[in-house]
Amino acid sequence: MQFRSKFVPSCLLACSLSTATLVSQAPQTDQSTPGPYTLRVPVNEISLTFHAFDSHGAPLTQLQKSDLRLSDEGKPQEQIVMLESLTDLPIRAGFLFDASASMMEDLGMNRSIIRMYASRLLREGVDRAFVMQFAEDTLVTQSWTGDASLIAAGAAKVGMRKDRLAITSIFDSLYTACRDQWSADQGEATGNFILLFSDGDDDASHAYPSEAVDMCQRTRTAIYAIANNPKTPFDAGQKTLEELTNETGGRIFFQPQGDQIWEDLKLIEAEQRNQYRLEYKPEEFKANGAFHRIKLRCSVQGARIVTRSGYYAFARR
């Protein structure tokens, strides 16, 4: 997907968890009692998180560096300096509801999906989530909490705002959610994801799709989307959702029904709790703000890798 950025500064933020900027932004902790999964990345090393599954969909947790084939702008990368398997990660989830008129008839179903996730998968005291609705602008109906009942109540508050215009700003809302909601967790390894309920139609955003993707990549946040209509090659909104999910390492689920909803939620759970963190030194690295497209493959037969599409090599200060 070839996205163009509307303004340079936001593009320069898009290198997810890489280089010295991350170090300066990560929360300071007591060195005598370091917290689990805290990340510190040296200058000119790129950090990449990914999920790996076997042919049956079960997480692969024993991969070695020799099992991976990494390319950066088409060039094979041999300087993988670290590969770490992270299991049973805490979850940081954002449930984003498109509250435009076109989504109102699906609101009841989407609320029930959130209730199912919160009551059956969210671990109180470990995981946290928030609920946000958007149309012309955003409204957080429930801030970060680990209480399943509060999350369900936040979903129940979602609805059309009669004092607002009937327009939708998906890209602005994704950008805002990642920028504002995940800023405190940038130094901690967590399973960050947005579950997006939308038809994918955007008619009011000031940000380009690339800028929303950039901010999601910066905060290690994968986008998962639920489309309440059957898959069709002629739906521009579905194409937008597919691009957003593919670029951030998530997935799109088309018209899930019955038991399939539960299977889809368990898949998100498995992907976000079980991840790998890879760090490598790109050959001939130049901090010029250019976008680098990366590809990661696995030599294990039947294995599937899910990761983001690339990073921006922004200049250090």
C-alpha cells in the first residue's frame, strides 16, 4: 500500500519502538526492581514485534534466529542482534465504535462482542481497555480500566450524537487514539490492539491513512476490524479496512456470526498475548526519514508470520 504523508512531522514519528527516541520517551523505573518486559533499544537498531503460527493456527513459541528471513527494502538483513519470545503478555485494548448513521443498525451486535471479550478474555488486574466512539470527532465513553462491567457500560453509552454532523473521521480517530491512549506504555511490552467496528467509509479526516498507520506502528498497536457485511471486491470501505489491518499487523473479520465471533476473539487473544520481539541493525542505515518496507518470513514449514509493513528512519536529535 503506497500511502503519502500530509505533513512531515507526523511521518517522522512512525518508526515503531526504534532507536534512541524510544529510550528517551520510555518511563523511568527503579533500577533495583526492574519491571518485566521493559525495552531499551540502542541507536540504529530497529525493533520489530511479530506473531508466528503453525499450519493449525497454534502459536509458535520456540523460533530461532536461523528460522527467520528478514529483508529491508528488498535487501536481506543478517545482523539480527536479538530475538525474544514473549508469552502471556498483558493486554492493552481499545474498542473503537464508528457511531455514524450507517453503523447504527449493527450497534447492538457490536456491543455484544465487546461484552463477550471483556467478560471472558480480559484478565482483571492484568489487562486494561478503553472504549471510544467516533464520527465527526471522538468521545471516550470509558477510560482505561480492567473492570469488565465498566467496559460493557462504556459500550452501552455509544450512540449517535445529535449535536454533531453526519460525517466520519476514521483516520483522525485512529491517529488520536494511538497518540493519546498508549503514550504511557511505550517502554513496556504489552499486547496493544484496536478492535475497530466500522464500514471503512471516511469522508472527513484531516489525516491521511498513512498518518494513522504511522502512529499505530509507533505505539505497537495492531488494528483488527469487524466488518458486518460479506466480503466483496467492490466495497471501497472494506478495502480501506483491509489496508489498515494489513499495514499494522492485524486482521479483518467479515460478517462474523455465532460461534465464529468467539473464534475470532480467541485468535486476537492468541496473537496479542504471544509475540516475538526482534532487533536488527539495518545495513547502511541512513536517518533520512524515508519509509523502509520490511518483509519477514519463516523457514519452518507451514508457519505464518504477522507483522507490520515497515518503519520510518527518522533523524536522531
